[in-house]
Amino acid sequence: MQKQVDYTDAVKTKYPEQVVIAIAKDRNGKANPITLGWTMIVSGNPPMMAVAVAKTHYSVEAIEHSRCFTIAFPSSEMADAALFFGSKSGRDTDKLAEFECETAAASEIDSVLLADAVANFECNLESQMLTGDHVVYVGEVVACHVNAEPRKRLYTVGPGHKLGSV
Ligand SMILES: Cc1cc2nc3c(=O)[nH]c(=O)nc-3n(C[C@H](O)[C@H](O)[C@H](O)COP(=O)(O)O)c2cc1C
């Protein structure tokens, strides 16, 4: 049996939700990481992934400037980094300078990888679509990297950006 409720109550049932960190360089060459829960695989051949970024976020400028981005699947040990990257804006913060987090250069695009992530995907911006208060960016995956050590993925496990593993 189903009971009708408003959207805010119904959408609370979505957890656990995967978390990713997308990184794009801005016009000054600063790599800007953003934590995102709204993300999905949108094509298998060619491989494509999408992220939804709020119109007001600095990442919109960075992604639209560089037209490429990496998507990192953070490991469960990266909760503090995900909260930092997901609470500061690149407009007034150099997040990767302020929060110690090992990076490596991407191989096919002008962006960076997160060394402790479970996996990193290098994407060229393929298309974008305005969806209400967010912009959905679709990237074609042009290179992939996985951690040599087994790692558990990070998830949002409850409302209020409560992060953990499942
Ligand atoms: C767990 C978590 C999930 C988030 N998911 C999203 C998301 O899907 N889309 C989005 O636009 N912002 C999301 N945010 C908020 C942004 O990461 C945050 O506002 C960030 O500071 C924006 O950075 P920027 O201004 O440098 O782009 C999330 C934050 C956290 C902590």
C-alpha cells in the first residue's frame, strides 16, 4: 500500500546515495573539486557519465571554461575531503591547496585525479542541459584509473550530508 506525501518526504527514502567528486580547472588553471550526489552513467558505448551542478556553483564556470572534468569515486576514508570540497566554493578558496589530498595529473584531459579514490574517470564535455536550478553536464569518458588497493566507496547514508560506507 502507498500513501501520498510531498516530494521532500518521499525523496528522503533515496539513501544510500553514491557520492562523486568532479574536478575541472578554472580560467586561472586552478583545479576545483566539487562533491556531488547527483550523478549517473548515461551511455555504455561510448561510455558517458553525467553530473548535475547547481547553476550558482563556481564549478559551472570551471567546467564550461575547460570543457572537461574528472569524476572521482571517493573511498570511505575520504569523507572529510568530500565534506570540505562540498562546503567551500572555488570562487574564494583554492580547495586542493587548503585541504591536503594527493592528486595526479590526468592523462588525456587537462584536469587532475584523486590518488586515494576508488576510481577516476576522465571526461570530455559532450553536452549540457539546464534542468531547473541545475545544469547537467554529460562527459564522454576518455580514460579510467582504478586504485591498486581495494577500497570501499563513500556514500551519503542519510539526510544532512551524513557520509559513510555501506
Ligand atoms: C555529500 C554532498 C553532496 C552534494 N551533492 C551536490 C550535487 O549533486 N549537486 C550540486 O550542485 N551540489 C552538491 N553539493 C554541494 C556542493 O558540493 C557545494 O555547494 C560546493 O561547495 C560547491 O563548490 P563550488 O562553488 O566550488 O562549485 C553536495 C555537497 C555534499 C557535501
